[in-house]
Amino acid sequence: MTRTEQAIRLRDAALQLLGAAGSWADIRDADGGTVRHLEFKNATISVSYRTPFQKVCSEPSQYDKYMAALLGIDVKANLPYGLNIWVGKKVLNIEWDSQGHIELVSFKRGPWEQDLTALGETLSQPADFSRAPS
């Protein structure tokens, strides 16, 4: 499995987790405003998801363009969907659009991958109330 394929698998697990246990929250953007995003947080992992329906700055700032020019790198606009995962530090930053374009901005492998997958599977399972408690 390639890095991008693994990142997509983790993105899908995070989206499953957000669907089961996520909540809406506001974060400050670079311009001092607020942006709504769907998030999940526990003691070890934090997941943040944005969609095209949240107002984000899709164009890089003038400062970012200037610094990129100094460093000789390209600055790309954000794709409509974005997911960030932190485990102490940011371990995954992935963006995509509805046409299937994927931008793997950053990805740091580690044990958090198995933890995220297991957490998503656990929280997305419906409770089984058919059995009596023992």
C-alpha cells in the first residue's frame, strides 16, 4: 500500500469516527475570524474536518506568496475538503475535492494509525442492548 493509499484509508477511518462522535466547533482563522469545523478530541488524538460549506481562505496570503517566492516553492490554494489529525503534533494533513484529486500535505506514520482505526470501528458500532447484563 502506498503512502497516499494509507492516508486515504486513515482519512476514511477519521471520517467514520467524526460521524459517530464528532461535534461542531469554532476555530480562529488567520484573519482573526472564526471557522466552523467538525472535530473529535480525546486524551490522545484530535481530528479536525472542514468542508466547502465552511468559509475558509482558499487563496494563500500575500505573505505566504512572498515567502514561497523567496524559497522558490509553489503555494497552492486549499482543496475544498480538508482533514487534520494531531497526536501531540500534527501527523496527517490531507485535502481532496469531489473530482477525486488528493493532496497529501503531510503524513507522519506511527502507532496512532492503528489507534485511530480501532477507535473509529469501536465508536461507530451500534450498541447491542439485546443481551441482559451479566
